[in-house]
Amino acid sequence: MSRVFQNIWMILLCITLVSLPRFNRNQIWLKRPQADLPIHTAMVDYFRTGTVDEILLSEHSVAANWRPLFPLIASFLPFTSLTSLSILGILSLFFAAILLLQIMNQLGISDKVKWKSIYLFIFSFPAFYYTTIGYVDPGLILFITFGLYLALIGKFFFFLIIIATGVLMKEGIIVLIPFFLAHLVSIGTQRWQLIYWGLLCTGIYISITILGRYLALNAAQEHHLFWQPSIKMFIYNLTRPNSWLSIILTLGFPGGIIIKRFSSLKQISQSSKNVMPLICGILAALATYLFAFISTVADGRTIWAAYPFLIPLTGLVLDLKKE
């Protein structure tokens, strides 16, 4: 077996081992509320049987009804609903890691640093905590990473497809748009083309979002958007230790490396045109977290969306240090 395949299998093995303690939302090691888990498993069951569980019509399932793609894919796996979601989570991170390797190849990052960065992606708090708990976020990480890769290699039509389908994975796919526009600026795109692509991406995102809301299982129930910014939620998250702990743990070593070597980003940007687009992607993910902070229960899953940008940027920083 070639070394390449050995490394690929090692990635899959490591992701599996990291996420295994929480597999199927395991409660042995850590007791946590079930939260939206019954909603996501009910979505898988719906795609398998066509039976609509009452929970899918409740006001608590509004967001889950807007994110049908991950449970739809999971419904084709021959396992229980929760196990299918967990396995799909592992596979999503595996393919995201493979794409990150290709992204770092595009950025010219050395092999040694590239693999260090990949293991920072794998051996991370969000990979351990969120991959196999029955949520859709691993699918979002895969789609963001795929979109980033397509943008870097100039496959803009397929990038738009990722935006369109990614909305049905999770609304957090929006973080790709600021990255994409910054990428267009970095490659010298003319202003009219920049406006064209910006309007096209935004239009697709909004159109699919509206269509998804209209076709949702509970659309007839007239449930309103429950992510309403409020002082109450701001104070709740401000005084909630987990809100702060989750962002610190999720940013983890990659975030710490960027903060410690922040002054080197200017130097790196002189040799790599991709630095600012990656930073824009990270800032977009942080902005979604700030919105969550004032509108809902904030946790590290929102920050996790920064990883497809954060890991390559960390690789660039480590490569500079190596030089």
C-alpha cells in the first residue's frame, strides 16, 4: 500500500477515534441534554418512511426543517437514524480533511506543515464534541471546505451549486460569500464582475432560503423565525460559562497559533494573495457567532464553520515560521 493511501486511512482512523467517545451522542462520559436530536432523527425517519412525526410540526423544529439535506443523505444508510447521522458525520469530516489537503496544496504549503495542520483539524474540540451527536454541522463543514476548494481552482459554476445546495445543509453556508468576494478581489476581478458575482451568490442564497422555508414540512404551521436578537439572550449568553468555554475550546490550538503569530499575517499576505480571503471567511464565521450570541443559545458549532479557513491560514503561518 502506497504512503498516500496509508495517510488517507490514517485520517479516517483518527477522525473515527476522536469522535468515538461521543458516538450516537454517548452519555456515558458526559451527561448533556438531548436538545434537537429527536428532531434530526425524525427527519431521517421521514425521508425513509414518509411518516411525519409530530415533533417535525412543532415550533422547536423550525430550523431542522430548513436543513433537510444532511438527514436526507443519512436516510440512505442502512443503520438506525442516529447511527446513520453519526457515520455520515465521520465521513463528512474525512472528506473535508482530504479537501483541506488539496487546498493547502493549492496554497503551496509544505508537506510537513500541511499534515500538522490536518491533525490540528482532526484532534480538535469540535471534531470530538460535535461530529457524532446527530447534528448537521459536519455536513456544513464539508460543504464550506468544498466551496473554498472550488473557488481556489476557479470552478465558479460548481461553487454556485455548493452555495445553492449548502443552504439546505445549513444556513451557515453564507460564510462562503464574503470569502468568495475577497478571493475575486485578490485575483484582480473587475468591479462589474465583482458586483455580478456578489449579486448572483446573494440572490441564489436568498432564493433557496425562501424556497426552503416555503417547502418546509411545518411551513403551514406559520412558525416565525425564532432567532430574534434580544437583550435577554445577550445577557443569558454573557453570563453562561459554556458560551465562553465553547468558543475558547473550538478555536483551540489553530486559533491560538493565529493570535500568537498575528503580526506575521501582514508578511504572509505579501507573498500569498489568499490570506485576506481566508481572514474574511473566519470573520464571517465569527459574525454568525456574534449573531447567535444575541439571538439564541451560542455554542462552538457556529465557530466551527471558521475551520475550513482557519486551518489553511494556520498552515501558512506555520510554514512562514518554518522558513
